[in-house]
Amino acid sequence: MTVTRQPNKLKGHVIKGTLGLFIGPDGHCFPVEQSHINSVILDPSRFGLNIRQIEAAYTKHNEPVGVEGRAREQILNEIIHRGWIRLRRYVRPQEEWSITVSELDDRTRTFLQGWAGAILAGTLGYREDDPFKPVEITALSSREVQSHTVEALARGCCLSSNQL
């Protein structure tokens, strides 16, 4: 997994609030500045889209561009099905990581293991200080939800297809 670090403003700091990340189809991990959809809107080509496609999705759902509604869900699901992984650390209603993947195939499992190890080690520029922080992984293709901890993912708990 390759990592894009933010400027040193977060380097090595313990995560206190929410944090959003994307892992690309190539394993490249990078933070989102505000929201996942905002990152896509600001740089659609990075995600294999163009601004017309984004505007069309918002028009279809009769929503202003950037709103976190049905168009956002459509766009994010589309890029997730193309191999992107969406990660968000929530603090409310409870502290946990939420991860959305297309499917938990070997490539995705390997990327998640790399991410978990990196987030615990602080090599992303910030670190999760609770190895037992819950992680909920949703696979869109099967609608299956798995629950783990960051530490279990770092150990490769979901690396075997037989565990699904």
C-alpha cells in the first residue's frame, strides 16, 4: 500500500475526531479534506469521472451538487464498484471505523490489512491509538457486513475467503 501524507499538520498525531480516507484501486491511501463526495467533485478524473457525470447524477436526483443525498450515494457506489475503498472514522453515535468496499476479495483484504497496520503505526501521518476500535466493513456486492477491530484487521483476520 502506498500512502499520501497530508502536510505535517497531522503527522503522528492521535486521531481525536472523524477522519475520512480513500484507498484507490492501486492501493494508494489518501485522506479526504472535507467529505468523500467533495474529494470526488474537486478531482473527478482521479476517480475515473468527469464533472458532467457528477452534475448529471445530481440533476437526476434533483439535488444541488455537493449535497450528501441520493446522488452522493450513487456516485460513491459507482467508484467503489470500480475498486475504490471508502473509510470513515466516526465519533458519534459511537467511535468506530466504517469501511465500504465493493467486495471482500483478496486484493481488498490485503489493502485493508495494510491500512490497519499503517493507521496503528502512525505511518499515515496520524494514528489510531485504540487497537480495539471497532471496524464495520460493508461489501456492496453481497450486502454483507463484517465487524472486526483495527488490530484484528492488521493481523489479517479477514484475509481468508473461508472466513466470509
